[in-house]
Amino acid sequence: MADDRDYASVLRSAAMRVTRPRIAVLSAVAQHPHADTEVVIQAAREQLPDVSRQTVYDALNALTATGLVRRIQPAGSLARYETRVGDNHHHIVCRSCGVIADVDCAVGEAPCLTASDDLGFEVDEAEVIYWGLCPVCSTAQYSPMK
């Protein structure tokens, strides 16, 4: 997704009306993976200065409902948004600085979709969040003090 025509095409493919705010929000999320709402608002306003906060919230909700955007919310964190959808990837979060990165599902078949007992549910997605320290925070935390 590189320009407004591409975003318009993506919106149409999801049977969504193409609007300038939706294009700006979809572009903002694509350019800032794992961004919280404030970052999405700021990025959308770079393309569309007069877009309101409510319009951005509405666009995020609509884009999430249609599956064009994925909303994640690690424990103790604000909601974050990304355009990487449909591949059942997971996330890793730094406990210190809060950076979030994508982690692919297990290699081969998706064992993370096989629950020990699905209780009759048709499982189509699993959400796994790994927690730890990113390389920068890990190095800073364990480097000898001078």
C-alpha cells in the first residue's frame, strides 16, 4: 500500500466507502505499525490537517471491524493498531520501554490454533503476547556501571 489509489482499492475490496479520513487513517496505521491512537491521529493529520479525533476513532473502529486493521492491546498498554492482518502472527513486548514487535507463528502448521479442548468453538485466531526485554533495554539493564 503506497498511495491513495492503493488505499482506495483496499477500502473498496472490503466493501467500504472510500473517504479521505479513512485513507489518511489507513495510511497512518500502515506507516506506523503498533501505533496507539494518538500517534495515528497525529500521522493522519499530517495528510488531512482538519480531521477530528472522533473521525479517526470512527475510522479505526470501521477498519478494525472489516479486518483491514488489527487492534491489539497488551496488558497494561493502550490499544495499538497495525495493517498486518490475516496471518495469525503474534507480538513481543518489552517490559521496560514498551516497544512492540511482530513474531511469526510457529513454523509449519499453526499449532497455536489447536487448543487442548476447544469446547466446541471454531477457533480461527490465537493471540499470543511474549514479554521480555528488548535488546536495547537488556543491554542497558545489564551493562556494568561506571
